[in-house]
Amino acid sequence: MRIEVVHAEGESSIVESDDPITISEVLSRLDIASSTVLAVLGETIVPHTSTINDDIEIELIVVSSGG
């Protein structure tokens, strides 16, 4: 399957997998710390534990914190 990951800057990356894969595993392959982004599918924020079984496009939104 083919997972297109769209970053906040408008750039995109492709991750391919022959087996089901979690969003956390996709982020790991892209060297993105899961604590720094939200994964969005359509208009829904999805947990990083979600398993991907088909070709999809997910958008990453950078999470800012501080005070």
C-alpha cells in the first residue's frame, strides 16, 4: 500500500508497505517524533495507533507547546 504524508509546509512524503502499518510506524520511518504532530485523515484527527490497510493520504499538523 502507498501512504502519502502531507506536511504542514505543503511538502509530501511517500511511505510504502506490503503489510498493514500504524501511523506511528509511518512517522518513525519518516524520522518524525509522534509527539510533535497530529495525524489528520479527511477532517478527522486520528490516533497514531490507527492501522492503515489501504492507500491513503494523511496530513500532519505540527503541535506547538510552551508558555
